[in-house]
Amino acid sequence: MGTLVLQNNDSMSLFGFLFKEQNLPDEIDILDREEYKKAISKGKVQLVDVRTKREFMSGHIKGAKNIDFFQGPAFGAAFSKLKKDQPIYLYCQTGNRSQKAARKLVKMGFTKVYDLRGGYRIWNY
């Protein structure tokens, strides 16, 4: 019986394995909290919180626009107004919804999507 051995230099981390990051399209990058904070602080960026309005109102990253992942056609319509050729930064509560949203955006033609690893629950700035 084989044993899965992961070493530090493996391209697939255990976290990535557990959360299926290794299957992400090339257009999507998952950033840790520090990388994400640094990236969104470089000026005007397309920053989107894909949580519900209630979650958004309970606290969000400054400058984020709220586009609820669960709003079906309204979700796509809202994103169609954003620039597909410029990076877009997504987050949700834990990283699950935003990863699903990122996949939808790539199918819509967005060329670079960044997602916050761990979601808003780990954001304490």
C-alpha cells in the first residue's frame, strides 16, 4: 500500500490538496493574507466581496464592492460591468464561494483573478 509523501518543494501543498487548489485554471491565483493586502493596497483595484449583503454589512474590506455569489443572473450582470482585462480580487467568508466565483469569472473571460486564501474570516486589519 502506497503512502502519500509531501515535501516542502512539492508544487502541491497539503492545504492545496485538501482544498483542490491544484485544479485551478491558470488565470486564478490564491493569495495569502499578506500578499492579498499588499496587492490591493497598490491603488485602485477591482475588489469584490461575493458574500451576501448581510455578511457584507457586518464587515468587509475597505473599498470592496458587494456582488452576492448566490444572486444568479444578477451576479453575472454585475461582473459584466467590470473590466475583464484587468486583475480582479475576490473574497468570501472562507474562500469556498470566492473560488467558485473565480471559476465563473474565468469562463466569462476575465484574464486574471486573485482570491483571498481563508477568506474574510482571517482578515483582521
